[in-house]
Amino acid sequence: MKHLIRTDDFTTLEIEAILEDAKLFSAKIEDGSGIDKILKDKIIITLFFENSTRTRSSFEIAAKRLGAEIVHLDVANSSTKKGETLVDTAMNLDAMNPHAIIVRHQNSGVPKILSNHTKASIINAGDGAHAHPTQALLDLFTLKKHFENDLRGKKIAIVGDIKNSRVANSNIELLGRFGMEVILVAPPQFLPKTTLRTTHYINEIVDEVDIIMSLRTQTERHSSQTYASLKDYASDFCITTELIGQRDIILLHPGPVHRNIDICDALLADKRCKVLEQVSNGVALRMAVLKKLINDI
Ligand code: NCD
């Protein structure tokens, strides 16, 4: 396996090995011990056509911790702005012999197309509403850490704009594969066609789930306004202290969080909220993915 476009590009065994590596990297980062520069002399390009805070910096820090050199292509000032096709841009970058190109694009399918034209590994950092494999892998890693590897039969509610979310898509495949029951909670316009259990009412499932994953409404992908206002959405779907009470439920969110619309301030500061742990785990997980794709050929 050379490219990572979707979570199902990796077998379950491959993912177990990646999670083991991520655990080792995470422990080394935490205790400050030295990390072998196994990607010394490797060059990685980041090519981001959509905004990003966490994912791009997380990949960059992961690459640097392993000793790789990172080159960021400034898309706003690149030749795609002069009419060059995306495939030509990728082929030109590939002709400089990088080891990997990390791509984010607003259109589903772009990383897959580029992977047909490059020698370098293409790593999907999010394409449209299609897939975000490293986000789902870091969510799985966070859950495995929290539940000490025991995910079989655990129930997770994914809440929000599921239909337009690449994070939801990748997690539905991956968490299901690792034995979890996924329940989708959303208003009708945000629910995809699915065979999974669904509900429009979060109250219906709050007593039975172990985890709630809240998602941001993907307004950039809506062709028209889907809710009277985000406040109206929040009154039905915001995860609040009143809703969760003292229940033993942990909260995930891929970020960026719409405060008091996705999750309330008080819960964001609660120890059951794992949002910043997800971010920390993201670096270790991406180190393991880069090692696998670039080094373990
Ligand atoms: C997500 C994304 O870009 O898909 N963010 C991320 O990568 N952490 C989710 C989102 O933008 O809502």
C-alpha cells in the first residue's frame, strides 16, 4: 500500500500496527525522549486547496518529529491559478521526486485522481464530503487509548451534519470495522442514506451511548441555508451539560468547534471532553502513517 485515500485502503492488521506505532510515538512525545529521525532525507509536500488549522500543522509537526523536510505549496499563488490543471500541477511536483504529497481539496475524488499520476505517496488530508482517513484513524486511536483497547460493543452517536461530513464517512467505515455500533443523530436534511440506526432526537440515545462525536455544520457545502439559524440548530443538537448530566460519556469533535452550537462552553472544559487529546493524538498517529507509507515499503 502506497497511497492513503480512504480508511479501507488499510487492512485491519495494518491499522493495528499503525496504532501500535502511534502509541510508541505518543509515549515518546509525552516523556520527551528522543525519537529516531527515520524520515531524515525524505521530502514531503503539503498541497492544501481548503482551509486547515489542525490537519496541516499536525502533518507538518509529525513529519518534522521524524526528521523529514516539509515543503508547503502556496496554492493561492501557484500555477493552478494560472490555468494549469490539478493533474499537471501534481505531475510537476512529482517530477521533483518528493516522497509524499499530502492533499486537501474541496472536491471529492481529487486525491485518488492524483494518485494515478504520481510516484510519490498521495495522502488524503480531506476531500470534499468523501473521506478524511487520518482523522478517523486518530479518533480510533483516541478511543482505543481511553477504553484500553476494548471497543467491541461500544456505542457511539455521531451528531450533526453527517451527510456533508468526510469525518463521519471515514469514521462510519472504520469504527464499524473495529466492532463499535454507530448511531447517526441528525435532522432529516443532514442524514445520509444508510443502513445504520438513525434518529432525529438526541434524547433518545443519550442513556445508551458511551461516546458522542459532535460535528460542525458544513455550511461551505450547503447550496442553500438548511436551518433557520445556527442557534435553532443548536437548540436541538448542541451537546450541553443539561443533556449529558453526570453520565459516563466521552465527547469527541474533529474541530473546528462552533462553541455553544456543537458543544457548550462548560462541556468543552469538562474532563469528559477529549477534543484536545484528539489533537495531540493526531500528531502521533500521523507519524505512524508517514512511517508506514514512506518507510515500510
Ligand atoms: C474537519 C475537516 O476538515 O473535515 N476538520 C479537521 O480536519 N480536523 C472537520 C470540519 O471542518 O468540520
